[in-house]
Amino acid sequence: MRRLFTYLFLSSAVIAPVAMAQQLGTQTAQAGVNAAASPEAEIILFGDENQPGRTVHTAIVELVKGGVSLDDAVSQTLADVTKEDGALLSGAARLVVGSNKDISAHFMGNMVSFNKLTDSTKGAIEAYPGNAADVIQLAVTLYPSFAQDVIDAAIITGEIEPNDALLAAIAAGADPTTVSTATAAGGTVDVAATPAGTGVGAGGAGGGDTTASTN
């Protein structure tokens, strides 16, 4: 009998710390989940406050946080930003975004889902291969500081020639002195015949041809 009591005592002495450790581990894991769901753990959106696309992205995310589905949030936001009296985008940017809302919706849906400009550009071009130049114009207009990234992503798809991708970006307002096809294609394309600031876009003069392609 004495041995039995001794065994039970020792067993309880071992089991209690184990149970306590397991409980502590569970509480720690739950705390980690709560921390990940806190505002402090929020993913930083691509770009900066000077990128029109960041503004559109933020508006979509706010609607999604409020319980709106992603597709509806994208559609509602694009409808708002392309209104004639809309304040979130400049007139030139509104024109580009509103000229083909299907492409714009696909592109911005990708931006919200992946938060990567290159992936969103490639995804939109692969979905609309005949409108690769339009996708480039849209992406450069919304993220003018990242025009080179857009060009590189477009060329990788193989749906548009490097020279055409470069020209489409410049037509959207990309600075021709800061972009080229060198990174993606291994050589720089001569675009001296294209004046700076042609066409519409965040960096353009707004007086050029607003059509990026004839497709």
C-alpha cells in the first residue's frame, strides 16, 4: 500500500508540470494569433502615398475590412474613382482607369490579393494578352515611380515586344531617361524619337494620344 501511495504521489508530481506547460503553450500560441490579427501586424501596401494606385488600393482594402467582397469592393472603388468629380485620382488617371474597367478591375484585384506590382502586371497581361500595352499604361499611370518594374514584368510575359513595352510606358508618362529594356532583355532600346511626357499618365502632359494600343 505504501508503494502505491508513493507511485501516485510521484505521478501527480510529474503530470502537473506537464499539464501546466501545455496550457501555457496553448495560451502563448493564441496570443501569437491575436497579435497577428492586430492592426500592428497589418501588411504595408505596395508603393507610397505619391502613387495613385496606393490610394485606390487603400480604398478597396477599407471596403473589404468592412465586410464587402473583394470583387464588389474593386467594382465600387473603380466606380467612385472614375467619377468626373472624383477626388482620389487626377483627370488623366481617371481616364486611363475608366477606359477599360475590366482590365483595371483585374489589375487592382491582383494588387489587393498579392500586393506586388510585377505579379499584378503579369497577371493582367496574361488575362488580356491582346491588351498588353493598355495594361502597361494602366500600371505606369497608377505607379509612376515603378515604371521600370512594369516594363520588366510585361516583357517577361512574352506577350509584347520590349520596344513596344518601353514605348507604352513612356506614353503613359514614364521618364525616358530612367527606363529601358536593359534589365529584362539585355539591351537598351533607342527611343529618342519619342518626346518626353507624351500621352496621359501621372507624369505625362496629358496632351498626347490617350490610346495605348489599337487592340
